[in-house]
Amino acid sequence: MNELRFSNPAYRIETRRLVVRCYQPSDTALLAESISESVEHLKPWLPWAYNEPEPIEEKAQRMKRFRGLFDLGQDFVYGIFNPEETKLIGGTGLHTRLGEDQLEIGYWIHKDYLNQGLVTESTRALVKVAFEVLHVHRLEIHCDPENFASAAVPRKLGFAHEGTMRAKSRFLDEWRDTMVWGLLDTDYPDSPSSKVEIHVFDADGQHVL
């Protein structure tokens, strides 16, 4: 685990159609349901989908680890919920594995919520949080070149395609190419994310943006 620590008060983010927030152990059943309903859709792109179905006890422990890492400022995994928080429609995160003042955004979406712009909406919100709350220098999004839907998100949000790295990512028993998309703090003011209206709250429910 990356030893870098970030100060991230953004535990809850409200967008026009979504709640993007830190996982709680009580979300375990919602996560299990969402993944089980979408696992075949996720398998081409996410190796962890091949570990499903994961025993519910292990998934509960995973949720506790997500929350613990979030509280420690070591990694920030979020669930994407409907406004009522009765359905988990995807997952995302601000990941610390790139180094100092840099974060990587990842995401997945439930099969029933494809092609509705929801990943773009949640990612746009995380970009705003990264630059205006965490004050990072750089953001990256990585994706498989064949995952056209995933690549469309950074393209829409003003990220630059900085290159495709050959045989970069291990996927089960093969190595796959990886597209790298980047956005700098100097790019951010002119990006679509800088103009979006969101509401951000800390762990105590206090408004921070």
C-alpha cells in the first residue's frame, strides 16, 4: 500500500443525479447485489470480477478496509448511489498509487445504468474534488484501449491522451495495453469539471465545498 497520505475531507459528494460517498460496512449487501447483477459485464475489464461470488463475510471485511484506508488518508474508494441511497449503481475512487500530489481515478458501473452519463457525472465531481479540495497537481485515468466507453469519459472531461503503454497491465494470464489520460492543475480551470455544481461534506456532515 502506498505510504503517501492525503488529507481528504470529501466523504460525501452530491451531484445532480447521484450520491458519491465513502463506503460504510452497512453497504455490504448493496455492493454484493450490484456486483452479482453485473459480473459478466465487468469481467472483460476488471480482473477482480473473476473472484465473484465473494463470500459475504469477506466482502464485509473489504468494506471495513475501504473505510479504514479512507480515514487514514491512504486511499479513497467511493460507492456511487442513487439519490435515495437504496441502490449501488457503481464504484469509483481517488487512488494514491501515482505518487506525491497525484491521484488516479477509476470507475465501474452497473449494467443497468450504462449509457446514461453517470460515470461521466461522478468522475466530473471527483475531478473537482481533487483539484479544489485536495489541491493535487495531476490526475490520471487508465483504461484498456478496447474499452471505448471507459475511454470516452476522460475525453469528455478534457483529459489529454498522453499515450498507450504496451503490455502494461496484468490481466489474469495475459498482459494488456493501457491508455493513460492526464489532467494537470493548470488544465483544470478550462475543463468541464471546474464549472459543475456539487455539494461536498466531511465525515461529520459539514459542508466543505
